[in-house]
Amino acid sequence: MKIGNLVINDKASLAPMAGVADRAFRELCRDYGAAYTVCEMASAKGISLGDKKSAELLSVTETERPAGSQIFGNSPETMAVAAQKALEYSPDFIDINMGCPAPKVASSGGGALLMKDPVNSAKIVEAVVKAVNVPVTVKMRSGWDDSDINAVELAKRCEQAGAAAITVHGRTKVQMYAPPVNIDIIRLVKEAVSIPVIGNGDIVDGKSAAKMMEETGCDMVMVGRGALGRPWVFQEINAYLNHEVILPEPSVTQKMHVMLKHIEKICEYKGERVGIREARKHAAWYTKGLHGAANYRARIGLISSIEELQQIALELIEQN
């Protein structure tokens, strides 16, 4: 598949989850076969004002390519400036967030709130496309709520404005992450535009990825929460889509090895004090389904060093 002039191999990408899809996680998911990654969303207003934290969110390393920078905002002019500044970090593409349901983002006029104003949204896409020399993609939801499902209209406008690909999360903003995923709207968007469409929502393994692609005709899938504590999900999806092979679940020893590798990367990039604090949620996700997981998650929430986590990993291996 191609996004503009960018060639994408494989069929499953990593979603740009705020507070989760940092450099360490993106690199790990790429190691397991994620087709591409997208940085955590950064505020266009913050970037344009020189905010250091916003700029850090745009950073892309060679090991995670192909990779895109995601920006959010509601002003075509500010979004264009932010996109130009993002180019300093050499992303392979720029992604525009029109789907984040977080109140903080929507209340500022960005994220999913843009779906309420397709005309301005198209102007944003057009402005960003004119401002950069890399492909521009858009991530949206099915609509604002059940009475305003307008992803097809918005997708058409984005395509006309120059978007190179569109990701559709089959839920409304009001729905947040509650079931069900609206498969039909993803299919309708795919039928309405000629650019690649990526299906998003409840992709957790090879079978769910295949179901999404078969029922919608989408070109790829995007994995979000299905990758939490399970970066190997991309390996599973690729094996199933390419060879119809269902890979066995990793052993507890393998899971703990990946967990420690992940947490060590976080601490390497952010320092152990910050890294361990951020690592607690990731480590907890790796314990899902294991014997005694609830007790270990409580302990993980209090860890202050890698050594403590290593001890917990050893105990989990012994008990499972």
C-alpha cells in the first residue's frame, strides 16, 4: 500500500495513543512488525509557540520508521505552522487528529470536535497539505454521536483537500471506547473515497484484523488498546493475514522478557525516575490474564526501580 509516495509494508499499524505510544513502545511494536507508527498527538498551538514538551512529542527515530507526527488544533493557519515545524523532526508523514474524544482536546476545538465542522476541517487539511512536502493523513471517528454519523462526508472533503489516507475509528466521540464498533461506517468511507482507508477499533488479533478488512474492504488496520502489554500482536496479525497461521501465545517467561526490555527502554530514554513512574501502567498490562495478576498489579503500582520489577517478573514466571 502507498500513502502518497510512502510505501507501507504489512497491514497493521500502531495507533497514536497519548501517554502510551512513546518512543520505547513505538520501537518495540516496529520490532514486532507494526507497518508504521504514529507519535503521540502534539498541540499545534503549543508547537507554534515553541513549547518544549509539544516539540518532544514530534521526535522520530530511524528505528521506528515509517513513522508520522500527529498534530491537533482547530486553526488552519496554526496547524500549517505546526506541520512545518514538525518537519524539523523528519516524519514520514503528518497525521491530523480529528478523533480524540478527550474533553481537554475537544474543549480546545481540536480532536473529535472537528467532526462537527467538516468545512473548517477540510480547510485545515488543505492548509497542512500546502505547508509540507510529505503525505498528510487524517484520523477521525464515525461521528460526534449516533445522530451525527458524518465520517463519509468528512472523508470526502479531506480527500478533496489533499489527504493521502484516512483512518476511521468506528466509534462516535460520545461513545468513547464503549462497544460496539460501527463496521459499516468504515466500509461506507472506503466506498466513498479513492485514497487508502485504515480501519480502527477493537483489533486484538489476526482474526479480528481479517474480519475488519473483509467486512469493510479497508486497506489496513490500526491497533490501539489491543497492543497494550501485547506488542507481539503485530506479529500475530501479520502471520494470520499473510499465511493464515495462528501463532501460539508467548510463554509467561517470554512475556516477562518483553516487559523488562520495554521498561528498560523507557528508563533509558526518560531516565529511571520518570521512566519507572510511566512504566507502571505498561507493566500492569503485561500481567493481564496471569495467575495472581491483581496482587501483582497492586505491587507494580508502587515500584520505584527496575530491580523491583525484575523481582516481580521472576515471581510471575515461577507462579504461572
